[in-house]
Amino acid sequence: MQITIKDLEHRYQEKTPFERVALYDVNMEIQAGAYTAIIGHTGSGKSTLLQHLNGLLRPSKGTIELDNFTLKPEVKEKNIKALRKKVGVVFQFPEHQLFEETVEKDICFGPINFGVSEEEAKKRARAAIKLVGLPEKYLESSPFDLSGGQMRRVAIAGVLAMEPEVLVLDEPTAGLDPRGRKEIMDLFYSLHKEKKLTTILVTHSMEDAARYADMIMVMNKGTLGLKGTPREIFSNAPTLKELGLDVPETVLFMEKLEERTKTTYGEVCLTVDELANAIAFQLNKEEGLHE
């Protein structure tokens, strides 16, 4: 599903003494089937933007077009339920939203709420729990008897059971250790590829944005500051630092290595594997010159 955002503006507490502009003049296009990361400093408007994508917030100005849906100011989308079925959102700490007595009932809640039969919902629950890497036996367990990581996977399964076309991820690895973070991010990436989803990741992790995204949108003080491929964005480290953002550790390492060795290692490296290959290539090149 392609998403087109035109001249988007959002004001909190409009027409009150506490009115505040959270977004303004936001224009972006997210291609169907793309993996797009949205990054930016705290307060840049990332989460506010995210909440417009399934109608949780309504634009103060501008439009958002998603498939056959158009979200406009002061015009209530008649079929908002159908939109929310197509756009699944995984919020920070999604496990806090679990409430049913069994895992199966929790996963089934969304599909049944959207009009799916109980039989079909249970079928989806069995498929979804496998997708997130948990055995079917957990369906009869209480979600509150599971570990934190397992609870998060159950919450994600509940979103997947609605069979969305767009998957929106708001800091989905918050609170996880490095191993848990990688497992969850690899899970989302495999689902993105397997289900051909349009995936939107809001993250503070430059490493995750560099590793998984096709395109990166950089929010700055409520509007779109930069956009480009990960290599284009992270080749511009000085500008990112001016915007209050870090760059991946591999980029920092490469900068320091080039400074110390007075050697250029080519295009910016986004992963450890790319960095290792660039260093190995340079060493082999130098050895060849010395022979």
C-alpha cells in the first residue's frame, strides 16, 4: 500500500491557550512494499506522524492518502475501521496491551473485533503464533505467565492476525537486551519480505535504520529534514550531528580509522560485514603494492 502525505500539519489542543504545532509542512511518499525508517531527535514529531497513519490523530491541515482512504482535517473517515485493519501498529511495550485470560483469546481479539468469525480468528492465531516463533502450546497459556520477550511476541502476533498490509513499528525493541532486539528486528524483516508488507519503523537506533531500511526519513522540529537511502543519509554525518542525531558505530569507526591511517576506504560502511570487507580489501591492496 502506497502512502502519500501532503502538506501535513498537526496542532495539539487547537484553539486553546495551550495550542502547540507538532507537525508542519510534512510531505513524503512511502512506496508500497518498501521498508522505511523514520528517525529524528526526541520531540521531532516521529510518533505524532505515526499516529496519523491509521487515523488515531486527524490532520489539522493537509491530507494523508492510503490506498482508497484519504484522511483530511475536520472530515471523519467513514470507514476508519477498515483502514485500521489494513494498517497494523506495534507500539512501544506492546505487551502492556495484553489483557485476555489466554494467549489465543488475546490474539483473536483484533480479528473478531474487525468482523472475522471465531473459527477463522483461531486459525489466524495458530498461524500468527508460529510467525513470531512461539509453539502452539502457548495458545492455552495465560499471557501473564510468559516471559517479557514472549509477551511481546504474543502482542505482535495479535497485530499480525489482522493480516495488515502496512506494519507500523514504534520503537518496537524498547527495553530489550541486544540479543532480544536483534531477534525482534530480524523477525520483522523476515515478515516484511515474506508477506510483502509496507513497513514503517520509527526508531532511535541508527544501526537498525541502516541495516533494515530501504529509505530513511529524518524528522527535525516537526517537519521533514532529510530523506534518502541509508547510504546517502549516513554519508552526511556532520548534518546528522547538527540535527542532534548519531550515526551507526561502523560509520564512526570508519571515520576514526581513515583519520588515523590517512587512508580512504571507499563508500560509507553500514554494517560490520561491510566494514570488515572494506578493511580486508584495503589491506590486500596495500600488500599487493609492497610485493
